[in-house]
Amino acid sequence: MANRRDLLFGTRGADVEKLQMMLNRFIDPRPDIKVDGLFGNGTKATVKKFQNQANPLRSRKIIGENLEPDGIVGPQTWKVLDWYEKDDQKGRDRAPGHATLIRNGGRKVPHFRQGDPQWGSIMLGNKSIASKGCAMCSVAMCLAYYGHDINPATLDAYLDANNGYSGNNLYWQKAFDAGQTPGCRKPRLTWPDYRRRSDFIDTIMERLWKNLPTLIGVDYGTSGDGLEDHWVVAVGYNQKDIIINDPAISSGNGAENPNQEITHLYDSRRRGGLTPVRLCLFVV
């Protein structure tokens, strides 16, 4: 709707009722604010909650910037609310508890667990895939997403035959070369040097909107040294977080279980929490 008035504390009317109904639908958990057409303290607090939840996973996509969590429904907040409304009318629930998963055709990113009996005992150097194969399993997930008939066992065999390891460590370019199609360019990798949380989120989300998975090196909260302890794959997002496939655990299949907290990058409490410290960006 065009030319709608700003809504703020003290305003009344049918448009406030409409706002209250939208907030009850689009916030997770459902706030169940009273739909009475009066913009009081409860409505103001709920608008702030919506504005915060919409940042930054939605707002930047819709309006190019974060919403100011000021509790006022002005033009920018209306635009974000309208986006939710439009998608909801199309039957795609965009409430925060519902995930959007990337797809290549109809294919989601598969989950390969390091400890799978099919390959978990295979040795990389002096360590097994089960204990040190997170990076290699994450690359295998990404290559399989693009239609390559590959899993950690076959990728390991390729790497062994092509000098793809230095001890237990992976040569990333060699790993992605396993998915190179004859006659096509070599997969290109980049390693951005980020420090701010917003930089990680912005880059991951931009790729997810294009249905591109992203490899994320995370620092466990139990170590907290700022270095990557583990690798996971971004496979989707919900209103509040980025959904991941975590190769370390059987419950880490975010593409199939996106509402489990353990598959949420920032909400996960596994090993004291996960903090992104490195990204491997690739184009295949």
C-alpha cells in the first residue's frame, strides 16, 4: 500500500490492528499481542523485536540495509512487513521458525558425517576421517550438491592419488578439482579476511540467496583462540540464523532438520558455541 502513515506509540486505528495481526504471524515465538488497534507499550516492544529479528538476514535483502530497532513503523519497516505478507500469501511461510534451504534443481546439500562406518576409519595421515575429516567431508557435501557422484570415501581416494594431503591437512584446491568437469574452468577459491560478524553474515547470506553453499571455519567456544577448529557448510537460513550441515555429528543435518538448534550457526551450543572465523568461497 502506498502513502501509509507511520505508526508509533499512541496511534490508533485499523492499520494498527493490521500491524498487530502481522506481528503475531511473523515473529517467532508468536508474541500473541492484543489486537485492539491501540499502539501501546506492548505493540512498541513487539515492533522492536520484529525489527531486530529481521536484521540482518532479511532486511538487507529487502531494503538494502538493517532496520533501525526504534519501535516505529515507518516506510522501511512497512516494506519488510509487506515482503513477509506477500510471501505468506504465496504459501511460503517466512515466519522466523521456518527455514529456507538452498537447492540446485531439486537437490539440497547432502550431509556426510565424518564418523559414518563407510569411511570414518579411513586414515588421512595419522588421523582418521572420523577425527580430522571435517574439511574434506564439507567439500564432498558441496561437490555432491552440484551433482557430482562423490562422497568422503571417493574424495579421499582422489586426494590420495593426486597428492591432496599434507599430513592430515587438506589441499583445498586439489579437493575442489575433484569436481572439475572436463572442458570447464578450474573451480576458483577465495579466502576473504573478515573480522566483523556482519561481514561473515552478509557474505554467507548473499551466497545463500543465490543458492550457493559456503564453507565456514568455526572456532569452538571451548577454545576461543580465534582459529578454526572445525568446518561446516551453510545450507540455508531462517529469520534468526544460518542453517548448517555439521559433519561432526549425526544430528548435524541442517538440510533435513533445519529447526534443530544444533544446526543453527549462532544458536548452537555445541562445544561452547560456534564462531565463524574463516570462509572458503568457491565457484564451480
